[in-house]
Amino acid sequence: IILDVVVNHTGYQHPWLKDPEKADWFHEDRPILNWNNQEEVEYGRLAGLPDLAQENPEVKDYLIEMAKWWIEETDVDGFRLDTVKHVPKWFWEEFVKEVKSVKEDFFLIGEVWHNDAQYVASYAVTGIDSFVDYPFYNIGTAIFNAPNQSIGKMHAVWKRNEVLYENPYVLGNFLDNHDNPRISRLALERGEDPVTRWKMGLAYMYTAPGIPIVYYGTEIAMDGGNDPDNRRMMEFVDHELVDYISKLAEIRHEYPSLRRGEFEFLV
């Protein structure tokens, strides 16, 4: 069980915003205009969300103690770290050290939303174990939402990951998430059958190196455009993809080579 942890920002209506003693817990209210300026990315407000000032010792200590409390209280197995690129690397280095002092085999998977694989991989120096693989997602959605595409680009993603990461086998592979239009929508826009497209994508994701991440609704080929349309209420109905995903998971579990073996591109 992995909990989602956010240390970059609070919600729009957080009570701290009305607490005069915590006025210096936040960066000034300014948007991110230049996404290539790392200082703006770290100090600006993402989507207007109140941005926490990790350089404030009180804020830093609070966030780290909060994370340690959840481990001690629940014995959870790991954290999915939200908006990693919006928080300075020095903070993540301290965060990782402190968290793993509580539970040595604790697993940390970070969200670095960026198209440049080298930029994503640059955060590995912080000690974060893994990252959601946005380059995998970008190429995968382009290939699997239409027929007659070359799979070679997906293999190129893997070969690059082998160079960039100490352990690329623990990267998180995904084809759908809460921030982007669903594959079902991309397929429908091309006049394709979403179920067929999903079967192709899921078959690859479950047999390629990396950890498969399935977003809720995938198992019923849920439709959805941009946020918030891609966060519709779940419909608990029977669907052929439920059995299909279950079978893929069984195969992946049965054959260790699909999780840890070498990956050779033949055709």
C-alpha cells in the first residue's frame, strides 16, 4: 500500500492561510510563467495552489515529521511523491534520509511531470527510488491509441532508461492518469475501439520492464477528456477488460522474466 504525499502545496482553503503565525510558511502568490526557469517552477504557485516554503525550518520539519508519522502510525509500504520538480532537490535529499531511517525498505516513487527523460532522471540523485515514467506515457499513448504503429519507439524508451537509471526495473509505467485525457478518449477521437486499443497497451505494459500502474476506470475503458472530465465517478460494472487485466497480472506474476529479465527487441 502506497500513500500519496504532497509537500509542495496545500489546498485553496487550507486553515493555515488564515493563521497569521504561518504567514511565512508560504511563498508569495505568483504564477509559474516560465516553465524552463527552475526557480519559478519551485517557488511559483502551481494552478494557483498555495506554495509551501520548504526553506523555512518550521515548514521543513513539519513536512518531514508528518511523513514519518504516517509510516509509524500505519506501517505503510511507500509514498507516491507528488509534484517532485516543484520542490528543491535539497529538501528531497533530507526527506528521503529521514523517511528511510524509520523504515529501511520504504519505497518512494516520485512524480516528475516532464517530457525530457534526462530531466526526470536527474532527480534520482535525491535518493528517490523510482519515478512515474512520463516518456513511456508520451510514446505509449501515441502508439496504442491507433493501429499500425511501430513499437520500436517503446523499446527505445527502455534502452534510454537502462542508461539513465541505476534500477530502471522499478520505474512506474502508465498509460492513463488523473492529469491527462484517457486513452479511451484518444481512441474515440480517431474513430477506434477503445477496448481494442487498451488491450494492446495493457499487454505491452504488463510484459515490459517496469511497474504497471493502472488508473481506476481503465478496467472498464472509461472515457474522459481533460481534467476534471478524466476523474469521473467509477462505474462498478462487469467488463471484459477486468478479466483481461487479471490474466495479464497472473502471467506477469508467474514468469519472473517479465519483471526482471533482459528485454531484447527482435522484430
